[in-house]
Amino acid sequence: MVKHHMTAPGDVVITGVSGGADSVCLLLMLKSLEPELSIQVRAVHVNHGLRQDADEDEAYVKELCERLQVPLRTVHVNVEEYAAQEGLGLEEAGRLLRYRTFEEWGAELLREQEAVIAESKGERLRGRGYKIAVAHHMDDRAETVLFHLFRGTGLSGLIGIRPVRERVIRPLLCITRTEIETWLSKENIPYCMDSTNLEDTYTRNKIRHHVLPYAEQEICSRSMEHITRAADICMETEEYLEIQIRRFYDKCVTWTDKRAAGIAVQEFAKEHPFLQKSLILSVFEELTPCRKDMQAVHVEDVCSLFRQEGNRQISLPYNLIARREYDTVVIEEARRREKGKGEGVEIDRKFLEQQGIVRVLLGDGREFICELISLEESRENVQNIPQKTYTKWFDYDKIRKSMIIRCRQSGDYLTIRREGEEPARKKLKEYFITEKIPKQMRDEILLLADGQHVLWVIGHRISEYYKVNPNTRRILQVQLRGEEADG
């Protein structure tokens, strides 16, 4: 506990006690250290009501805390109902409800301390704050590292369970489950058995019951110790890298306001790609509620803005955009579109003609892929025009101005050919009325536009003017990928 500075004198330590071996060991250890560390131990038991013996566990924890003279709070929760409401698994729902209980009591304790301080006119008091102690041990950490590794992870995932994360402390990470049970048996201390821990319902249990024991028996008897040592090395490495990332960040990131970060291109280019990508992720974290929807492809797309000169823009999840402005790349929150006034995202034609392909990420996670196909050597492709709803071909050389993905604007039109008639312009508004598209949907339908001329009402029809014909030399293939789009 001292090594990781888990507590400070005067802290109240709220300890989760299920009645199992791990939590009983943790409670007894903290109680024995109470005078030495100048802490105050409290216990919380959350009854999930999922097992028939749950009430027996609660009764045991009450008796134990009374004997140890530890204040206890018992809470009954409906895990199944909460899981159904939030769309969670039972294991995750139970974890969230437990931590919510811990935090609620901690907040009460802080309010009590503030009231005492106010009453004492600000005199220095013993109370300082609270910590939440949970009983994860070495087996749990090794299991978590393997779980993350098997499912795919980066450096942070290889750390597994951290000894300290904000208010949460884990004093037992340095000992194994076997050591815990051996000590309890030697001291003749009873504990409860959770029958669900013996089942293979959860992936973690399969690792716990089969993978780790096999590694210990058949590969190396100190496998768990070695895994957790590697996790410690990863944690130290991440801490060092965070220092370097912060230095890099301070050197080349400037915030014009709370929702817009500018990154200097020249300074960015000097650093290693790992630091570059980490910097972009750091900016994402400050602009988004969470990072889970920010994937490697989004980071790579932002990195491409630093490599290619010219003013370009891409869309990102959470209504963010990234754009190149001369010697700066700006990542910011997109301005909310006024009804019918969307500015949209422009496809860089110079880049398209140089590279042959451009990908544009939209804020809702969908992706536009624009590919240029030359027909100068072979004209067979003209006979294979795709008929998919979200993949279309256009005569690229007929596009005079620009290619912008946006919503409708005043003056938009497309060219339509009626049976037995010559192609003619038709206002987009009239097209929507003819096709009986509801008013409330019209401002949300995406368009691919060349100025005011709409090439494609996405998900509907394309303009007759831009259709591929025997005289076409270059085809622009545009494909929308993502939800409700063909792949």
C-alpha cells in the first residue's frame, strides 16, 4: 500500500465485502493496518439477489463486521432489472451498481466532513477524503491481461488491473488467490463460496479455470507472477510515455477555444509515429465523451492530413472534423448545421487524381470511398455499371466545380429524364415532393453535389447528366459504407 501511495492519514477506506475469501482477507488486512496508516475502515455489502445463498452471505458479513467493530452498510439491488434497462450483461451491471454504492457513501462522507469543517470554523481536522478498496488479486490481474491480449489490445490493456485508479485502490494485487486461501485456513477464518465462480459461463472464468492452471502446470510454475511483472513493466512504460506525450503536446498543440485544437505540422512531423498517434488520441479524449468509437482508421486519416499538402477536411465520430490549413491541422467540433444550410465535406479532387482513391469518414461512422477508374485502355467496364443502392458510377469529366457531400441547400437541382422526354432540370424540392419523401427527412438526406447540381441523392437516384455513356473516359465510383449501406 505504501509503494503505490494508496492512502493518506485520515482517509476513510470504503471496502467492498462480499463474504468471499478475497474480500474477507482484504477487510482483515485493512483493519489490522488501521492504526498504523491512520485510516478509518468502512465496509459495504451489496446483495445482488442472484443466488439462493445471497442472504446467507449478507448475514455472515454482518456478523464479521460486528465482531471487528467495522461500520457496515448493506444495500440490496436488482441486477437483472438494471441490466435489462441498460442493455448490459449481469456481470457488468453488478459491477456498476457496486461502484455506484461505494461512490454514494463516499460522497455522503465528504459532505459530513465539510459540515464539520464549517462548524469548526475551518480548523484542521483529521478527515481528508475517502478511498474505495476492492479485493482484486494477482490471479485477477493475470487473467485480465490475457483476456485483453486474446481480444486485441494495446499497451494500456496489457497493464490489466492497476493498483490505483483515482479513488479505487487494490491492495491485494501482489498476492495470489492460493496465498489468500492458505492464510485464511491457517488462521481458521471462514468465508463464503460463490458458486457462480465455479461456472464457465463467463470468458474470464474459462481463463481462470483452464488457461492459467495449464500455464502454471505445463509451461512455467510462476506464470502468473511473470505475467503481472510484465504488466508492471507496461505500466511503467505507459507512465514514461505519458510524460513524453505531454511534452510533445505542449510543444505543438494550441487551443483556439475549448472545442478546437490546432497542431503544428512541422513540429508534428519531427516525432516518432507512436507519439504522433498518441497525441491525436489525446486531443480526441479532450473533445469527446469517450474514446471507444475512435478507431485506428480515424487516427490514420488525421495523420494523412499532415503528410499531404493542400487544404483538406475529413469527418470524424462525435461531430468532429479535422482539416489542414497550411501549416496547421485543426481538430474541432463541427458547427451545427442550420436547417438546410449544411456546408458539408469537400472531396479533394487533386488528391483523388494523384492517388486514385479518397476515403471520407462521416460523423455517424459511415464512410465514403471515391475511386477514379480510367477507361482509356479498356471499355468493358462500361457494360458493368453497378446497380447497388449505395454504389454509383459517374462520368468524372462532367464534374465542373467541386464534389461536396452535404445536405440540401436553396437552389439545388438535378437532371431527370422522363420516358419519351429529353433530360430536364428539376428542383430538388420538387423531386422530394414527387417521390413523397417526408418533410422531416429532407434536411437529413445526404447529397453528392457539384455546386448546385446534385450528382446523387444518396440512397435514391443520380442525375441523368452525370451518367456514364460510351464516350466516358474516366469513371468516378462512389461507395457509401456503413449502417444501411451496401458493402
